[in-house]
Amino acid sequence: MNENPERIIPERLIAEIHGATNIVLLTHSHPDGDALGSLFAFADILDTLGKNVFCFLEEPVSYHYDFLPDTKRANTSLEAFRQFVIEAGEDIAMVGLDCGDDERLGKSKTEFLKIEPFLVIDHHRSHRAFGTISWVDSCRSSTGEMIYELAQALGAPISYNCAYNLYVAICTDTGSFRYECTTPRTMHIAADLLVKGVRPEEVGSHLYDKYSIERLKLMEMVLATITLCSHDQIAFMHVSSKMLKESGATIQDVEGFVDLPRSLHSVKVAVLLKETGNGLIAVSMRAKGQCDVAAVAKEFDGGGHRNAAGFRCHGKTIDQVQLEVGDALSRSLS
Ligand SMILES: [Mn+2]
């Protein structure tokens, strides 16, 4: 597995984790299944090594992921974080999980990055280096997969709760083991998580069978906005603030919508544009096959993976953004 040097876990990263008693775990804002699963799994692993762990999240865990074991240990209080840091003194390490760049650490990133060592564990293709020591491997399906390997390297056992969180992390970032990032190693790790007691049908029902009627009402409105271009290879869909209001759904309910146009036979790239308030539009792109949407996202100062990427922009209308993204994607497809 470790034939490629970048796939080897840096020894300094392992040494810093062994060396610190107090560890703060962070992940990206608006965390997905991989971010949260990796965070809670790593917290559990560090518990078994006798560490004091502080899991910071900017916002409470979204209802989509409130079934994860250990969500209660997420702390959204900056005051509590500061107190933890004061009590830790010099004996501390920060860990940023699943963050493609430091902007994604959220509003308090400057405060977080002041504390050293700052360890970074990530698998984004568009990763922009930050922190003191990084382990970045874009060949990995998920940060969850990397946390599993790290547990082995640290000599830490994987509990049932930890296995459950890792399984959710891997399952969500691989689109239920469908995306091209799914490797034989991914499957070996998933198999071991099942040996530890995880039941795929249970995780699947939590992930995919518990939506609200408001979400379906919103989906109906959003599906009505589908437009195809570039010989039906690109599909656009958008969510406006008005739709959110009228359906009674929340912005969290939009999760997974971008996969709907992606499922069309002719479509190579699906794009979802979301009004997120304050004049901001969030753009998510999902590709099938060879189109590298991370490269397109980069043109707009965003990032991600080859098949899943995004960016945010300010002060433009949905139509304007759609035109600009359509141009960039058409160039990339031709
Ligand atoms: Mn991820």
C-alpha cells in the first residue's frame, strides 16, 4: 500500500500525536459525513491512547448526522476551547481534518492556526498547504480511510463506535462505494469495520431514509429548475432563498440534491447553485468520468476533488454564475 512516498504517514505527525497530552480536533465548516465521522472516530482513538480531547465545531451537528455515535462530545463554545488551551499550556496539538485549505477552518481560523503544532490530515486534490505538519493523500477515498490507517500506525484499537463513525465517513465520501476513489484498500478497511460490528443496512437507513416532507417539497421546486447545456452534458439546478422559505425546508435539506441531475444518462457534470444569504451563492459540481471539476473550481477560487468540487461567489445573480460556470465547464469538456 505504501509504495508511493506521499502515502506514508509522516513520522513527525505520529510523534507529535504521541507526544501531546491535550489534542484539539477541528474540521471544515458545514461538515459532511467524512468530516464528522473522522472527527468523532479520531476522538475515540485518542481516548484509548489516554489523551484529553476537545472536539470543536462551529455549529451544532446537523440533523442528517445526529445519529452518529459521540456527537454529544462536539463543543461549539469558543470560550470552552480557549479554556482548554489555557489549561493545556505547552502540552497541546491541534489537528485539522478533511480541510482542503485553511479558509475552511471557519471564522476562528486565525486563532486556531496560532497554536502549534498544527497537524493536517486531508485527501482533497486541490489541497493548499497550511499548518505545521501535513499528511495529504489525494489517492484516499476519504479522511475516514486515513484515520483508520493512522489508528493502526498509532497502535490504537478501533472500538465499535469508532468503526461506525469511520464507516459513515468512508460510505458518504465514496457515494456508498460507487465513486472512482473507491480502491481495494477502501473495501478492505470497510470489511474490517463490518467485522467490528457495523451493520451497513443500519447506517444506510440513517443516511438515506429519514428525510422530512419539507425536503421533498423543496426537491420538487429545485427539480423544476433543471436546465441542460453543452449537448446535454452539463446540468444546472438551483435553490433560491424563496424556495427554502416556501417549502419550509432548511439549507441542510439541500444535501444530496446535486446527485439528482448527475444521474441523467447524458450528463457528465451536474451543477447546483445555492443562495446562502448575504448575496452569497454556493456552487457544487459533481462529475462523472474524465472531467476534472476541481480544476474548474480553482478558476473560481474554490477547490475539491476531481469528481466533486465547489466554490462560493459574492455579488452575482444565479444566471450570471450559471453562464460563467457553463463556459468554464464547456471548455473543460471539449
Ligand atoms: Mn472528505
